[in-house]
Amino acid sequence: VETIRVVEARRPEAIGREVCIRGWVRTRRDSKAGLSFIEVNDGSCLGNLQVLAPASLPNYETVVKHLHTGASIRALGVIQASPAKGQATELLAQQVELLGDADPNTYPLQKKNHTYEFLRTIAHLRPRTNTFGAVTRLRHRVSLSIHQFFHENGFYYIHTPIITSSDCEGAGALFRVTTLDLEHLPRQQGRVDYTQDFFGKPTYLTVSGQLQAEAYACALGKVYTFGPTFRAENSNTTRHLAEFWMVEPEMAFYELADNMNLAEAFLKRIIADALRDCAEDMQFFQERVDPHLLPRLQHVLETPFQRISYTEAVDILSRAGRVWEFPIAWGKDLQSEHERYLAEEHFRAPVILYDYPRTIKPFYMKVNDDGRTVRAMDVLVPGVGEIIGGSQREDRYEVLEERLQEQGLDREAYRWYLDLRRYGSVPHSGFGLGLERTLLFLTGLTNIRDVIPFPRYPGHAEY
Ligand code: ATP
Ligand code: MG
Ligand code: MG
Ligand code: MG
């Protein structure tokens, strides 16, 4: 007998097949007529498979009638058309086997809706809920779309280092890497600086793979890196994690407008794939999380992204007639409240802001002719705010050198980076998209801790 997954067993084409399925019991209901209905989920889709267990099963009284929520089972039988609403098929069981019981007195996921806060305290069990099953399948699909999109557009996937000695722009506070050589620790204590000894210099967990990706773009043309990124964010927000996943494409011969076009096409591709291939899960988010989700995403797909300069944005914000928590002034970075106002209320669509003041952006962004602004771009989306940050990179050796100095950075540490301008420099651009911010955007969920399996944030590194 073939073992299939619930997603397959739920399709009408499965009717008539004799199969085996395995999964976890969501609920059990016993009818007076001597029949039990067991809802089984195996994570392959949102829906459960209803298993009909007749009283004639040899272990009906001893096992089936005692199956608890959370227990794992194996059921063998024939798929038949289901008269029940919301499901095409069900399994008429000839055999039901208990694999692992779940004590109903202690199993935390009983049949009721739990708060996200509570589920965060049991991050190892929350994948068994509908919400986290759906988030996980979507996260997988988005990751795949990222690779597909870039592969189809001629990019190479490169792997930038996780341990690095470059602090890349000071994009966020750094996690320092140390060694713990337990065997030698007592002997060497006081003589060895464990923070520096191993590599001969201080090292950190990467806050961005951009600079290294630039080196590869300036050889292979178009590359992207996609991996874990670490920032010791000192604030507790619903949009920041200490460990998150970022995808960073970097393209030679790309000006800022090309960069924007790519970012827009990329985001739209991710949305379209999710709507098509995760339709059931997306419908679930629409019904359970945000009733405006699907129309909003559809609208985003069909609308060209607005593009306005930082200066225009400051103008709009100062005329908005609002009292901002963080006052607006040209030269100050925008805060989440400003970004969300622009995308959610003013434009009601994604908006790309470009040409930011040079004083608030990192040294590597290309300085405009006005001398005051740099070719930065941020993509802001409704519900999230900044989802992408990028720029055209400074490709002039002298200007880059000047910028390093201006920001008080060590020229020697960036010698290799300057080399990229010294030998065969070309205009080039890139951006970073946060995977978790993208998932907030796609699900309507509001806390970034709920779209990553095991979230890391101040005070929290469980598991
Ligand atoms: P923010 O202004 O929201 O702090 P940022 O400007 O510091 O973001 P960038 O350095 O531009 O972020 O990084 C590129 C992208 O990475 C951001 O647009 C965002 O999607 C994501 N990102 C940045 N920091 C975090 C974080 N701490 N947790 C999750 N995603 C993040
Ligand atoms: Mg930040
Ligand atoms: Mg920002
Ligand atoms: Mg940014």
C-alpha cells in the first residue's frame, strides 16, 4: 500500500485508492452510530484529512476511542468521496495505529485559538498550528521564488561570509565573535584575548553581505547572496530581529533606475508566486489575519510603484497635518510612522523613495551632482514600511576615499573595496530585501517574531 501525504489524499483524483497516511490528530469525534471521525494533519497543506474509523476495527475500543489531540497515527484504508462540506475526500480506515500518544492534561495545543504571544513561548510546538504551518509553507515558497527569479534573470547565487572583519557601514550594532577553547582556557587565561586571537583581529557576525557581493558583481555581472544576517538591534520593535534572513542582489552596469525596476519586478514576482502556489494558505491569512490582504496584494501587483525623492516625501509629510512622534525635517531619517503613512495613507501603494541626504546614508552610496544627496532607494510597502533598502554604489575612487574619511572609517580596512574602483570600475547597484518583512507583507501578520521559526530578539535566544 502506497503512503501518500494529506495534500494528495484530499484531491478528488485520490478517490478509490487504497493508501496509508501518517500525521497528527487535530480532533476526534465519536458518533453514536459506532464510528469515529479523526481529523489528521501532516503539514503538507492547511486542510486535514478526515479519517473514518468504524467500530468494527479490532482496536476501536482500546485505541481509537482514546486518540488524543496531538497524538501521531498511521491510518490505512480507501479514499472515498466525502459528503461533508469543505472536503472532497475522506479515508475509510481499515487499520488505525497509534504511533505516539499526547497526554491531554499537558499537551498545550488543545482545540482553541491561542494568542500569538502564548505560541511564542512554545516555538517548538507552534508549527503544529494552522497559522504557523501556513507561514512555514509560504516562507519556503518565497525562498524558492527568490532563487527562481534570480536564476531566470541571469544571476549567480554566491555565499558571502558569516564571520567577517568588516562592519559594513555600521548598519546595525554588531555581534562580536569570540572563541571558547574550554580545554585551554584555565591555562591561558589572562594571556590570550579570546575576542581577537583566533583571526588575529576582531570579527563579527555579518550585518550585510553587500560589500563582498560587490566584488563578485564586478566580475560575474549579476550575483545575489541570501542568508542569515545579524544585528544587535537595541530596540524592541515588531519589525526587527537580531537574526533575520536577507537577500542581496548586486548588479554591475546598473544605474539607480535599473535597480528600482529590478526591485519592483522582484517583489511582484514573489507576490504572484505566493498567490498562485499558496492559494489555500493565503486565503487563510485573508480570513483569519487581515480581511484586506488579498485585495491589497492584488492591487500592488497591478499598480506601478510610486517613485518620489526623499525631498518630495519630506514635503508630503510636513503638509500631512499630523503630529508626528518624530518630527519631520530635511536631513533626518524617516521613521516607521512616516514610511507607513506614505505607503498606507498617502499613496495606498508601494512607494520607492530615492536621493536621500548624504549625511544619513552609508559611505558606499553614489553621491549625486548636487553634492547633498546620494543615490539611495528604499521601497516602502503598506503594513510594513521599509521592506527594501538599496542604492547605486559610488564607483569613483576619489569620491569613495573622501566618503570613507568623512565618515571616520579606516581606509586600510577598505583597501580591497577601493580596489574595485581602482581596477575596471563600473556603475553598479544593489539592494537588500528582508525575508521576514516580506512575510509580514504577504501574511498581514504584525509581529516579525511570528514569521521566523525560532525568533531571536533582546532577551530571547531559546532553543
Ligand atoms: P530599518 O530602517 O527598518 O531599521 P535598515 O534601513 O536598517 O532597516 P537595511 O540595512 O537597509 O535596513 O537592510 C535591508 C533590509 O533588511 C531592510 O529593508 C529590511 O527589510 C531588512 N532588515 C533590516 N534590519 C532588520 C532587522 N533587524 N530584522 C529584520 N529585517 C531587517
Ligand atoms: Mg535599521
Ligand atoms: Mg532604514
Ligand atoms: Mg535601509
